[in-house]
Amino acid sequence: MNTAPKPAQVLAALLLCGLGARAGAAPSYPVVAAQSSLSFVGTQQGERFTGVFRTFDARIDYAADDLPGSRFDVTIPLKSLDTKSTERDQALVTADWFDVAHFPAATFRTVGMRTTPGGVVADADLSIKGRTKRIVFPFTWKAASTGATLDARVTLDRLDFGLGGGEWADESTIGRKIDVIVHLTLAAPAPVAPAGKVNGKLPPKH
């Protein structure tokens, strides 16, 4: 019995290997925390207020010519929120809102990136309080000699994530729409060692 692979099978295997080699090939940009921010704007009884998350962990892998290998993954400890109001901050971590005791972090995970007439956007799963919603995340990427900057602004409906339901669902008290503003200053990615090198050095000859 002839068990040799057929030419078509060999070609398919080579293509899959090539795709696998490209996956995750986009360079990884470290976040400069002191120059980056994750903030949000809401309304309370008709008055605008701004809040920030003091801490967040972000993995940013991006190359404009390798969108399939690019990804934005962010984890946000919700207890780090700060709206400049102790009373409001204490309310936001309770079960009516973020329920930090049961859901201490929100996560943002890209599932793909694509080019649109308005620029590149990411499709991402945003998970808050045990609820996940697929969102479109348009962003601006600016390369710099020291790295890059990433800026984005998206509008969310807090009720999609069960934030402030029941008596708090009334918009006259707290607006449903929340604007999230992202500004990341990114350091240059670490250089990638040429193929065949280990830790920047060629393997010893035998």
C-alpha cells in the first residue's frame, strides 16, 4: 500500500506551517504606565463626572502589516477605580454595580482586527461582572522613535453588563451611556533575535 503523502497534502501542510509561524508574530510593545491612562466619563443627575482605573495590565502586540498576528489583551482590577468621590467609589464596587467581591476584574480580549474605510478596528470581547459583549474597538496608532501611542474612545451601555440595574436603571439618576477613553504610551519592542540564534547568540558548532 502506498502511504506516501499526496502533493496536495504536502502543500496544505506547508501552508498551515507558514500560517502557524506568522500567528503572534507582531512585536510586543511594553506599556509605559506613568504616561498611560484608562478613564471613563459618565453622568450623575445630569452632571458629568470622570473616573480612572489606577491600575491595569495590558499586552499590546501590533503590526499594521500583520493584523492576524496582532492582539490587545487587557485586565482591569476594578477596585482601582477613582472618580474623585469617596461615596460614589464605595457605591460602584457594591453588588448593584461592579460587584467587586465576586467579579474583581474586567477583561478585554481581541478576537480579530480588520481594516475599514475609517481605519483599523479591533473586534473584542469585553467581560464585566460575568457578562461578555462583543464590541468594535476603533483605535489610532502612531509610531514614534521611542515606540508608539495608542488612542481610542468607545461608548458602552452600562446595562449591557448589569451595572446599576433595578432602581439605578433610570437615566435621570445615572446615565446609561459611558464613554471609555484609552491612551497608551508604548515603549519600543525588544529586538527579535535572528533565526537560528538563541538569546542573541548563534548555537555552538558541532
